[in-house]
Amino acid sequence: MKKHSFALLAALIGVLALGVSAAVSQEDMKIVKAEAFTAHTRPAALFVHDAHNEKAKIDDCGECHHGKDKTGKLDKSDITAGTPCADCHAVDAKQGVTPLKRAYHQQCIRCHVEKKLGPTYCGGCHKR
């Protein structure tokens, strides 16, 4: 009887742990779409957020969701997860601010080139 109770308790704890982690994680994003872009020259980038980060072994949200320091320089310790990129990177950004399209491309392609993994050409992310 004790073995069954212990097994049931262990199973219950496992189910609860999975439920808590799912509730805490970001809703799984399927594509990178920004309402800030009024006209698209290509389809939005296909991007399954959680699967991508698991495959790329990215645990730190600051890897992609960065902020800036007091001087305006990129600061990966200032995590901006949950803030739309367009809040800081306008489509037609003023001088000294990276425009939205360039920010996306620099962020993604730079990482793909550094790690020698992932697409580095337009059609690799923007599938028709």
C-alpha cells in the first residue's frame, strides 16, 4: 500500500511540475510578426520560440530580449522579455536607434553566423 501511495504522490508532483512550468513559460510563438510593419516584402519569419530556444540551448531571455544601459548601448543584462521590439526599434527609427527590420536581422543572423547554425539567407526564415 505504501508503494502505491508513494508512486501516486510522485506522479502527482510530476504532473504539477509540468503544469507550473507551462504556466510560467511564454506562450509558444509560431512566427515573428510585428504589427509595426504595414507592408511586407516577404512573409513573416517562421519561428517556433520554445522549440528554437531548446534546440539552440538558449536559457537566458537576455540573449535575445536585451535592453540598453544608461549610455544607450546594448545591455544583455537588462532583460526586456514581454516588451515588443517595436517599442524601442521603430520601423523608421531616428538616428542612433537601430530600425526594427535591421534589429531583427542583426539579432538573428549574427547568432546564426557565430554558432554556424541556422539559416543566414532570406528564404531560410521567410518561407513562402
